[in-house]
Amino acid sequence: MSVSEMFSTVFAPELFVLLTTVSLTGYELQWQEWGWKELVERVAVVVAAYTLAFVVYQGVPSAVSIQVPGGDDFFASTGLIVGFAMIWFAWRSRSWGELVPAYSAVIVATSVVHLVVVPFWDVSSHVVYAAVSSGFLTLADRRFAVFLLVPLGLVWSRVAVEAHSVVESVGGLVFAAVIVAITVLGRNVSTGRLATAK
């Protein structure tokens, strides 16, 4: 396996989004009073949501033999919508904080737009989800800026493994930049910690 193939595999959207979700969950929790119960509850919700997303992504295509626009990307995005809607609902209903629900809403919005775009343009989902996730984390706290290296590396690796053209990979960065810019305009996150977390 080449370096470019390994990079694409290690930072696949489902894995990188899970990493950023866990990072954000821990980051938000540190500003609250918590114990093992609070930690276990949040981890359980994230695990359950990811299990549900995986079932949609892998289980639905094998259970229903139909062709859909966007192929695997359709089911991957649908799985993320279902999983992150669950995370959003759990956080909001239990008043666990504002950061993870805002992130969940951004991932759902990204996935909805991705569902619409992919049948017409094979933009790199690896780059899109890595850039949106790392961009959100960096907006939440500049110390997460190192995560921004991942989407830049994916632009190279997706072209190197011939999964996408340069335009499709760089287009993923532009796609993500628009989503993150809308997030900033929507004032979902601030530079540094959320006001509610201070």
C-alpha cells in the first residue's frame, strides 16, 4: 500500500468525522462539571449514532437492491444525516452544551448539500468532510488548527490514488470553505470557546 493510499484510508470520512466528534465532545466536556457518568452517557450516544449511521451506509444498500444517484456516497451521506441528527437531539434534549449540536447541524447540512451535488459532480467526500470537520474544530479553538493539515493532505492523496481529479479534490476544499463560512455567518461558533462554555 502506497503512502497516498494509506493516507486516504486512515483519513476516510467516517473515521475522521468520528475522530473530530470525539475530540469536540471531550473539548466541550472539559468546560463543564463532569464525572464518569457524564462521560459514559456522551460516549454511548456517539457510539449509538455511529452504529446507526453505519447500518444505513452498509445495511440499506445490501438489503435494498436499487441504484441511487451518487451510489455509495448517497448512503454514506444519508447515514451521517441520521447519526448526527441523533447526536444533535440527544445533546439538545439533555442540555449537554451548544458546541456538539452546532457541529452536528453543520455535518447534517454538509451531508444534505453533498447528496444534492454528488449525482452531478463527483466532488471528493474525503476532502469535504475533513475540511468541514477540521474547519469547525479550528473555529472552536485555534489549537485544533493542526487538523487542517488533513484535508490538504487528502487533496494530494485523492489525486495520487486516481480517485478524483485535481478539480474534484480542490473543489472539495471550496465546498467545505463555503459551508464553514456559512457557519461563521450563522454565529454557531466563535473564535475560541463558545460563549456558553466560558
